[in-house]
Amino acid sequence: MIKKIFPSELRMDLVSNDWVIIATGRSRRPESFSENNKKKTINSKKNCPFCNEENIKEKIAKRDKEDGAWFVISIPNRYPALSASDELKERKQGPNRIMDGVGYHEVVITSDHQRQMAQFTQKEMEMVVDLYQSRYLDLINKKFIKYVSIFHNHGKKAGASVTHPHSQIMAIPIIDPDLRGSLEGAETFYRSQGKCVYCEMIEWEIKDKQRIVYENEKFIVLCPFASQVAFETRVYPKEHSPNFEKMTEGDKILFSDALRKALNKIYKGLNNPAYNFYIHTAPSNEESHDNYHWHLNILPRTSNWAGFELGAGIEISVIEPEKAAEFLRKQ
């Protein structure tokens, strides 16, 4: 029996039907929020929790360098937003729905304290991608899990409180609202047009060429036509594929190449900006999502959302994606 310790709960918005995570296990006193601006990012190797062997004793998975030392590992998050359990309880408070915060939360750490993903060699990036895939395959089969989110925050502006390069993996009992909207949009397009919306878009981008940043045999890197932010960049498989976790060994090599090139161009062209990236893939559940097309989104933190973006839900990007792609191609 797995011990039930819930560091969070999920609450549903009655209007949108979207779930949010209330991280009660990370709870703070209300007055502590006034101290946010005083909080510093952990920069030094001496104080780094990921350089402290005591903090990384429990290695869930690892990929070794040629000399036998580990290069990338996955460990349990010490302050998880979700916890494993043998049961998942839902309850109501008045009209509101609440669900136990059941799931898994891991941290993917690379060994070098300073060197970020934009500076990795091809082999190093392959090891990271390989670990992403293996952890996804393990976690998606856990009880109650409906989706596995793989994401990376780089820089304080992107939410990284520790500068040591690391990604995170969260296995959750729901489909996240952003992905759900994309799944529904892809299905609607297929019903009306009889084809995958992403394949249609990629075919046009290859012909038009204006927004392509980089491509290899199997993958394309581009600045999307309707970019959310300046220099938004996406990595797509050229061939229709709903599921990230089903990549072959050959595909992983070429995906690693495309991701490495994309991050390096952003790093050089924008002088090492803060950014977030995340993988969107079709959920591996009982429903069919054959009309979806997995991809990786990179969002450089080139600006902050203000009142209009938050209130209207419409992003403002201050550079045409055609010019952004042209600039990044030259890097």
C-alpha cells in the first residue's frame, strides 16, 4: 500500500471545466508573498541542491557518459506538486469539485552545473531525449495517470529558481487545458477537412520557407504563423505522428539534432534569454487521438504578459515570425 500523502489538490473551475492544482504541500503564510521580490535564484555550485549528493541519492533513471559517470538523471522532486497513491478520491464542496493531488513529480538533472542545453553536444542531447522518453513510458502506465508533462524552465524570468540545468516531469490524473484545446482543435479540423491540421501546416511551411529556422530529414524547426510571443519556436516531426513516446532510435537522434539547433540559435541570437519549453503529445489513454501531431514548443521570455493579454487571452508578439525565423536561421 502506497502511503497517502497529498501535497496538493486539484480543483475544477465550474465555468471553464479546467482543473487547477492548489499546491497545499508547498503552502506558505499569506504574509510571505510580500517577500517574493527578495527571493534570490540559487546560482552558486556550493549552494546548489543538485550538486549535493545527499539530495540525489535516489536516482530513478540515469544515462551515463562514456567514462561511466552519469550525465543525466531523473530523481523524485523533494517538494512535489503531486504524490503517488493507491486510490484517487473526488469530493464536492457545495457546487465545486475537488480531486486528491495524485500523480508523480520528477526532476531531470544534467551533471554540469553551468552548461545549459543550448550548449550540449549531439550525444548529450540524445541522452536527455532518451531519458525523457523512457520516463514517459514508465509513468504513463502508472495507476490513475492520464497525461505526462515534460517541460524545461531556463532562467529566473522563466521560473527557474535554481540555475543548474534541469527539466521536470509531472504525471497527472487529468488532461491539461491547453493540450485539451489543441486536441479538440485538431479533431475539428480533421472532421471538416479530412486531414491533419499540423500536416497541412507543415506542408505549407516547407513550400513557403519564410518561417523555417532549421530542418533535417525527419524534423522541422519553425516560428509559427500565429506566434504567441516573439521568437516562439516549435519542433515538429515531418511525418504524421501523434505520440512523442513512440519515436524510434533513429527518430530520437534527428529530434535531438533539431532541438539542439533550435536552442543554440535562440541562445546565440537572443543572448541567452530565459525560456520555457514543453512537449505536447497525444495522451495514451482509451480515447483515439490519431489526428493529433506531437511537437515541442519553445517560448523565449521576450516580454511579460500585461492586462490585455491576461484579460482578453490574446497574446501580443512584437516581431513578425517571418523576421524572427530569418534572424534565427543566420545564427
